[in-house]
Amino acid sequence: MSDSKIRDARILAVANQKGGVGKTTTAINLGTALAAVGERVLVVDLDPQGNASTGLGVPPSARQATTYDVMQGDATLAEIEMTTAIPGLTVAPAGVDLAGAEIELLDVPNRHYRLRDAIRAYREAMPDLTYVMIDCPPSLGLLTVNAMGAANAVIIPLQCEFFALEGLGQIMRTISTVKERINPDLELQGVILTMYDRRNNLSQEVEADVRGHLGDKVYRTAIPRNVRVSEAPSHGKPALLYDLRCAGSQAYVRLASEVIQRERAM
């Protein structure tokens, strides 16, 4: 495959400083939906909770090495990646030891570029790669900054709740800071409205506010509240494998189409 294909591989950080907004669910199911249409996808689990790894069928007992080892420079992504039940999708798993990385890397030179350099090496070794999805921890610390430093663009899952815009402003400022100081090519790919309930006035009000502020940066597809999507991780499966026909899975299929369209336009 040509060098142009390597350059075209896109790195997307799924980030939000708040927990419980559908960030990991989005990384898992968007990655699965992209792989289902023929993309070659690596999901990088950068959250010490390791939920993306579990949700893709990799239990803690199976993780011999993790993204902690990559951040420490003791392993490569190619060495730690694990296959999943989804053809074309692999995962670089995380573990609880990653929680200590932020402190351990404080005095390390180029600490903001550890993940960027690791992904560059992986792309050279895996020229058929087309997408990297980085599942960030629920904070705006060094791990998330590393993800943004490595990424071409950020995807922000935004729960339809009262304080949504307040939290959105904080992460937008972080993106601007990283763009100014670390990664001048970083862009906002889009904002996903998650846990959306059309019967709820609050969901509609949040949607109107966010679309009023960000316009077409908000994806047309909103991810509905869906029991089947919530159940899927306990079975070690993305929702698209657990129940493809449920409303949540179908929403992620539509979202993947939007993401691909936006990436082609960039």
C-alpha cells in the first residue's frame, strides 16, 4: 500500500472530562461500525478503567501488556494490540496501572508526545490502517492531552443534560490550548448528542442550545437512550454485535457514515 494511505490514516480522540456521557460506548461502537464497512481500525484504550478493552471482549486477565507500557516506552502498540470479534478491529488495552502514568511522566522530556510517537510507529508498521480511535479518560489531564497531541481531530460525546454547555466550553478551551501549544493541526471533528430522549423537553432544549452555538459541528445523528446499548458491555460485545437492530446500534451505524463523510471533506 502506498505512503499516501499511511498519511491518510485518521486519528480521532473521543474525549470529555465528564464521566458517564457515553464516551467509551461511542469509541467502541463507532470503531465497530467503521470496521464493519471495511475500515481498518485500532481502538487505543487510554482510560485506566479499561472499559473499552472489556467492552471489546478483552478481560483484565488477558491483558499481558497495556497502554501503560506504551506510555512508559517499554512496549509498542503493535506489541500490545489484541484482536477482537470484529474483523478489521483491534484494541490496545488499558489497565489500572495507567492511572499512575500522569505522575510518573511529569518530568519526562516530550511527555505530551508519547502517544503521538507510538501511533506514528504503529502506522508505519501497519500501512493498511485507516482509523485510530482513542478512548480518553474522564479528565483533561496528561493522558487526554497526549491523545489530543496525537489526534487529527476530537469527537466530543455530550450528554443531553442541564450543564452540558458548561462542560462543553471547558473541553473546547482545552482543544484550543493543545492546538496552540502542542498540535497545530488539531480540529474538532464533531459533537455527538448522547442519551437523547425525544420525549424529554430537556433533551430538545440542550440540542437547540448546542446546535445554536456550534451549528454543523454537531452531528445530525443523536444517540438515544437504549437499554440494549447499556447491556452490551457486560457481555464483552459492542452493541452492534449484541443487537444490531436496536435503536442505539442503528444510530452508531448512521454516525459512522457521518464521520466518514466529514473525514473525506477535511
